[in-house]
Amino acid sequence: MLSYAKTVYCPNCGSLKIQPKNLDKNGEIFTFTIVRRGFGRMKDRAPYGLLTVLSADGCKILGILSNNSNLSELKIGKKVVLESIDEQSNPTYRFI
Ligand SMILES: [Zn+2]
């Protein structure tokens, strides 16, 4: 089973035998919403696209669309690629 973010045990069976793996950077939008009122560190960024991305290797990842200017292009199934990972926030994705 693949899981993101990193865990200390398997969320499926509870095993502590965890191995790190680099996830495929390519994926598609599984579902999304447009956040129009952000809070905390995202307060000034709204509106922005909040995505669940299904990575090419089968992991669902909560991410943010990196470019706020193309929110109207958001569509389930659209191809995206990982753009950056910030330990303080969610990974960002851009359209391919
Ligand atoms: Zn397991």
C-alpha cells in the first residue's frame, strides 16, 4: 500500500515495516474544489485549486494547483505533474 504523507505504520494493517518510495510525479485530478476563502498561511492565496491527485502509481495525494490564473481549466481526469514539495504545506501541481 502507498500512503502520503509519510506514516510510521501501515494505515491498512498496522505493520511497522514501512519503506520509503519516491512517488511518480505524474498523475491526474481525481477530484477538486476551488477554495475561495483561505485561512492561516493560505489566507492571501485564495482563490486556489485544492486537488486530490491520483498519482500514476496509485496514491491519492492532497495538493494545490500552483497557478491560480487557470482555475477555470480544472477538470476531473486532467493530467497534472508534481511541481514542488514544501514541508510546511501541501505539494503543488501544474497542468501538463
Ligand atoms: Zn499493511
